[in-house]
Amino acid sequence: MAKKLQKSKKGMSPRAKSVLVNSFKGIISNQSCVDNGKEAPWWLAILFLLFSVLIPLIPNHVHMNNAYGSSFLTSGAFGLDTGLAKATVQLRADDKGFDFVEGLLTYEDLSTGTPIPATEDPIYSDTRITANGTQYNFLMYYTDKTGSDLSNFVNLLTEQQFIIDTTNKYDPTTDPEGTIVRYTPNFLVLTPYTLACAIYKANSTTRAGNTYGGLDWSSTPKDQELLSRLTDGIVSSTAAEIATKPAEIAKVYNGWRSIFNETYLNQKNKTKWQTTLIYLGVYAGLMVFLGLMIFLLTRGRNNPFRSLNFWICQKIAYFLGFTPAVLALILGFIFSANIIGQMAFIMLVSLRVMWASMRQLRPVM
């Protein structure tokens, strides 16, 4: 009986072994990236290109994903918590509320189900007693203005000023020297489509925070009247009652924070993906451009690498991009809210390609 021939196992080819070794060494060695550009298969270069342009996107994507509509309140409420709680409870006690009709927020008389017309005057004003008088703490508005009209209305509210310790509007014509101390109260503007809120430091016109633009009601639950949702479990029935109960104020305030977050979700997702795609295009375009730069810089008569074709130069750039991408990932998380984090990959990969062009791909002198 003839002996069964055993198939001999083929080991890794010298070329494959060289490409694998250079792929790891290329993390720190520019020469290994150049060698891989010559030897590595096209699909491996494309894989390195994808890693190079995708890895630096992670910090900015994560940072934007962690943005919330209530982020403007992180430095403090500045009396907004009390104002919102008192307005919510008092409007509910007066049978006023906000219902969703065909997806749009509508201000209603809940006892009759009749819509209440929009106005430029506050639908609720909260005052507080100071050492020398009484002044506004918080103003709530409901308007049907949209677009530029709404922007102008909100801007007007951000600029309106009152004389300190009073509820009297400040008139600059009566104060040519500008010596009267004035303040701007916190305010919330609700519309059928959106909302806007701003908070100010106590007894001043210095803004401490405001909502993002582009908020809408698309992600807000519409199966319950808005103020009923916010007062669920609240015992107080008037503004005066809830003003003495910090726990209930905190509960209503946290409910409003959730609403700020919900109304920002749609805009956040749009901004997050638009920004990510823009940076992806910039990074991919940069890698192709740097490959072109390597090709042009090696065209000199005395350059021994002038035989490298355009595609090999592109592959060299792709392999050179991996380490800057990893470093940009680290810097991106360190400087996530800073331009340094966003530009780190562009600066690092450009420096590495230029360095490789001057050292590993330099002409003979």
C-alpha cells in the first residue's frame, strides 16, 4: 500500500513577514512606513488610512455626545430654580398649562381647553425682596414669534435692564452719567416650536449662561400636559407654598433640566454628525494631499526615490498617519473642548510626513 503523502505546511512568505514587521515598527520608524509603502498590499494601506482618519474623530464625537441642553446651568442656577418652580406651580394652580396640539406647544386655559393668545408680556413674573425693595427674579413668556422675529425678541429680553431694588425699567436717557445700578432678571421664553432661557448673576447685567440655539419639541413626550408632568408628586399648590420647600423646588427644577436636554437632542445629533463628517472629509483629504506632497517632493533629478509612483507615495502617507492618529486621540481627550484637540491630527501627521520627506526620502546632495 502506498504511503499517504503528507502535505507540508507553508510558512509565512518573506514578503508577508516583512510587511507585518514593518507595520509594527512603523509606529515609530519612518523608514518602515516607506518600506511598507513599497511592499504592502493595497488593502492594508487602505486599512491604515481608515484607522488614521477615524481614530482622531473619537474625542470630538464623544465630547459632543456629552453635550446637554442643560449644560448652561453647570455653573449654578442663579435663582432660576426657584423662579421655574414657582411659575410651574402657580400657573398650574391657575388652570393654565402647556399642551401639545399636533406636535406644537400651545398655551391653554385648562379649565376650558381654550388656547390663550401669545403676548410679548410675561405670563408669569417672580419677584424677590431685597434689602432696599423688591425686584424681579424670573420672567416667563409665551410667544408665537419665529425666525428672526423670535431672535429679535429674545435679544431684546437679554438687553432689557431694571433699576436695582425695583421692578422699574431702566431708561438710559434719565441717567446720562450711567451711575444707576441695574440688573437683568432670569427669563424663559416658550414658543410652539422652541424655547430659550438665560440666567444672570445676582444684581447685575452679566449673563451667566443661556440655552443653545436650535432647540425643538420633537423629542419631548407629548402624551401629558407639560406642567402636569413637572408637578407630578408635588404637594405645594401655590408659588408661596413651594418657595419654602427646597426639595420640591429641586424636583421641579430637575424636570425643567430634563426638558432642556430633550429639546436639544435633535440639534445635538445633527451637529454631532455634521461636525464628524466634516472632520472626516478634512482628514481624508489631508492624507491624500500629503501623499501627493511626497510624490512631488521626490520628483527631483537627484532624488533616488523619483521612481516611486503616485500610488506608492499615497501608501507611504497612509502608513505614516497611524501614529499621529493615536497621539491625536490622546490629545483630543485632554483638550476635548479646545482647538488644540481638534487640530492635533492635522499638525502631527503633517510634521511626520514632512520629517520623513526630509530624512528618509531626501535627495542625494
